[in-house]
Amino acid sequence: MELSKEKLLEMFKRMVLIRQFETRVKKSFADGDIPGFIHLSVGQEAIAVGSIFNLRDDDYIVSHHRGHGHLIAKGGDINFMMAELYGKKTGYCKGKGGSMHLADFNHYMLGAHGIVGSTVTIATGAGLSAKLRKSNQVTLSFLGDGASNTGRFHEGLNLAAIWDLPIVYIIENNFYAESTHISYSARVKNLSERAVAYGIPGETINSNDVLEIYEKVGKAINRARNGEGPSLIECQTYRHFGHEEGDMETYKKKIDIEIWMKKDPIKIFKERLIKEGILTEVEEERISEEMKNKVEEAVKFAKDSPYPDPEETLEDVYA
């Protein structure tokens, strides 16, 4: 796998931007500036970037409630994202959706979804649409380990398999469905083994290596685009924070936290790029500062934006 220096640096920048965005969101929520619920994906940045950087501009992604990183990886505007989290009129959903319902159809991001497992069936619909239109588009469906135990997961994969739909389902297995460890809710060692039931490829990969993700998901995307049907990929990962902001994380083991913190995907990628002479410590500091400034500009944009008017409550509502 040969990637240009420019693409490798862009992947690194995007991962850093996701981390900076979510770190700032954590602070804003703690300060009381952001209403509703916030679910962060800190520690999972390599999955979003490694997967999505394989896509064409017109390929679809469908995200779950932990979806900030997916939209940033797809090229979303962090000003509109931050405004949405702040509940402002300039946000992607005019301030009415918040963190769990970010959507950007201009970037073919069909929304983040708070209903567990809904990303599977929505992606299956997008895949069917692409096949019927013969558009050669591929859809990435991101879901958590808990979603793999829902009926939607099994129904969606079964339909995608029998219809050979161009979809890659990516399980971001961070081991906890809220506070329930996966060992309590699934007998199989690797969730990718469930692909066997539908006659499609399944693979569990290292979620801390953005380049391994890029390579493995890229093969699944090419397979889907060539008309060979869907794949199921499991990325075993770890969220650095709780299920949602405010979660005390009492269910986590201290030793697990220490082990996974040493596997930080940004740190691993940074060290690799420095070793290969693509990045220097000085350049890394500059990139980090640049991304931090972009996020602060987004915060200012959000704070300076107006709230929706009460009269707009029933606008953009479909029944």
C-alpha cells in the first residue's frame, strides 16, 4: 500500500482535528454551554479516518450517536457542527438535532442516529438505492457493539447479503454498550464471526492502526463497488471517556484503561510518521495548534450565532 506524503499528513491532521474538536466539546459541555447529551469518540479516531479516506465524495456514510468524528473525516464543516451542538440556528439541523442527529447531505452523510442499530437498516436502504440507480456508490455503516445484538442488525445484514448490496458494515466495538461489557451480551469472541450466518466476509482488525484500517476497509469497499456484496468489519477499540459526558465510568477496570491509553491511535500514527521522516515534532506541534485554533473559531461561530426562533419549532418537521 503506497500513500503519498500529502495524504498521510492529511489523515493525521484529520485525526488531530477530531481529537481537538471533541476535547473542546467536552469542556463546553462541562461549562454548561451545550445542551442535551454528548457522546465522544476520543480514542476511536483511526476508525473514522482510516475507513472514510477510502471513499469517493459521493459515497454515503451513516453514523450512530457517537458520530462527530465520522462527519469530520468526511469533510464536514466544524463551524456548522459546533453550532448544532450549541443549539444554534446556523447548525447543520438548525439547532434542533444536536450531537446525536448531525447530518450533511452535501457530504453524503445520512445522519447520526440515536436509535441503536438504526444505522444498519438506513445504510441497507442507501445501498439498495445505489444498486437500483446503478450509481456505483458505496455506503459505510458505522455501529457499536451493542447494535450488533439488535434485530435491525440481523435483518439489515440479511437483506444486504441476499441482494449483494454495496455496503461495508463497521462495528466500532469499544466493549461497552453503555455500561454492559460485551462478554455479558455476546458468546462469540469476535463479533465479525456473525458474518458467517449471512455468507459474507467478516474480519476483526486493529483499530489503533489507521493504515491497517485504511487497507482492510479499502479492500471491502472495492469488493462492494465491484458488485460482490457487503462485508462486516469489526474494529476492537476503546473510548477514553464514558458512554456519555457525566458518566462516572465505575464499571471500567483501571488496568484496562491504562493498557488502552498506551495504544492511543494518534500517538501511534505520529510516531510512525516521525520514524518514516514524514513528520517532525515541530510540525506535529504546529498541526496541533492549527487544529486547536480552527476549533476555537468554530466555538466563536457557535457562540455568536442566534438561537432558532420559537415560531420555527414546527418547521422542517415531517409526519
